[in-house]
Amino acid sequence: MGKRYVPKTYNNRRLLRIVLGTAVSFLVVVVVLFLLLFFLLEGYFEDGRLIVPWLTDYPG
């Protein structure tokens, strides 16, 4: 006997939950990485510009 289709049940929204869960997880990861980089690189900002010591040309 096959499964009976019952509209608006828990299992009928499985794909939507997977897609939304993936999208929300991706957004959380992006926000956390952005904040992490922001606070880690906070000391390298000067006059609104990012100063990276190993990319700076020093005379001499």
C-alpha cells in the first residue's frame, strides 16, 4: 500500500526546511566571519584605509 498524500503535514515541507536552513546557516557563517575579520583587523585601520604591514612598501 502506497503512502497517502495529506496536505499541510510536517513531512510535506521538508525541502523548504532544508533550503531555508541552509540559507540561514550560510548567512550566519558570513556574518560571523565578517565580524571576526572586522575585530581582528581593527588595529590595522588608519584614516579609513586598511594598512597591511607585509604589503606596505618601506623606503630603503
